[in-house]
Amino acid sequence: MANPSWLTADAHGVTISVYVKPRASRTRITGVHGDALAIQLAAPPVDGEANLELISFLAKALKVPRSSVELVAGQTSKHKRVRATGVQPDAALASLSPGT
């Protein structure tokens, strides 16, 4: 199966394009927004809290340590790119696909 537009893979892991909506009632994947995975975050976009919530949420969903997940672009934007090392594309798809 082909990877969706929000997921790119290389030899070391995957990069995920994310569109976040902070200050939601709970943290969850809500679908796809353009070429990005849409995620609602319970944390506010203050002092990096939303970014920390995103990293924690993705690490838990991908079953990797938080140290394996890093924000590589979009520190202050709703559009972000997150890198997860040690994750296979198929595992990422199974864990993060909207509706699963």
C-alpha cells in the first residue's frame, strides 16, 4: 500500500506532516487536513506546551520513547513536521491512520 501524503519514510524512520488544533477537549487524531495528519491537542499553544503534548502523544501512539520523536519544523505554527526514528512506515500507518 502506498504511503499517504502526510507520511514519508527513510532508512532511519518516518517524518509526519501534522496540522494541530490546540486547546481541544482531548488529544486525538481527527483525520487529514490537506497533506497533513490532523491532530487535536488538549494543551494550549503557550510556552511550548502544545509541542510537548504532540511529541508525547505521537511517541505513545508509535510505541517509542519520547526521545525518538522530535519536532523538526513548525515550532510556532499549526503546520508541523515531526520525525520519529526507529519506526517502520507500516507501523506508523497502523498506529496513526485516521479512523483506526
